[in-house]
Amino acid sequence: MPSPDALAEDLLRALRAGGLTVATAESCTGGLVAAALTAIPGSSESVAGGFVTYSNAMKTSLLAVPEEVLARVGAVSEECARRMALGALERSGADLALSTTGIAGPGGGSAEKPVGLVFIGAARRGGVATVRRHLLPGDRSAVRRATVDAALRLGREIV
């Protein structure tokens, strides 16, 4: 399995080849996707920036996720991940946006939304948003690492 550095390098190489930029909108990963990308030298060519929107209020104010969506389906949902990606795309001016929202644990899970449930969104300018649902095993650290890897893979897939 490729390392996060290799995944980030691969995504950045594809972005550079296409003259594209990326922005992140992160909740459960708290900026780790942006950190993985910006750890690579030369990333400033392709990384527009990122939003760490841990609270619902920040998701609404920074990414325009409607309060109604959060009240109806919650922050850990396909719809929220989609809205986060679209909001980051619009607010950043980037060509691609990646979003993460989920329950990394150890607490916060429920029967409907267990620990390890993560939604990763991707939106590309002029295209539609894609969201993937994951149920990831392990402790908080493992869930967050796996989420970063999955987000970088999804980004690469849609570039």
C-alpha cells in the first residue's frame, strides 16, 4: 500500500500536469489532508488552501453548508460531505476540492453512525460532486490516517 507521501505526490503530479489547483474542507481529519499535500516540496503550485471546519457553525459560515442539512442529516453524512466540497470549491477558487467528515472515535458513535464511519467528498469545477462512504477500522489515529489516504486516492481519481 502506498504511503501518504506517495499518494500526495501522485495527486500533486496530476494536478500540475493539468494546471489545476486543490482546496480541502476537513472535519474529522483536522487539516491532515492539507498537511499531507503541503509536506511535499513544490506543493504551493497546486494547493490553494484549506478549511478546517470541525464545528457545525464553521461548516455553515465558511463553507455555506445549510443549517437545515446539518439539522436533518447531521455533519457525518453524504450530503454534508458533498456540500463541504462544493463550498470549498466555491470559496477557494480552486479547481478541485476534497472534503472529510466522520467519526474518528473513540467516542461519538451510535448504532446508525458508528465510530469509523467517514464520508469523503470531491468536487471538480464544471463537474459534479462525488462522495464515498467508508467504515474504517482501528483507533482514532488509524481512522484519520485511512481517511487521509482515501481522500488523496479520490482526488487522484477525479483529476
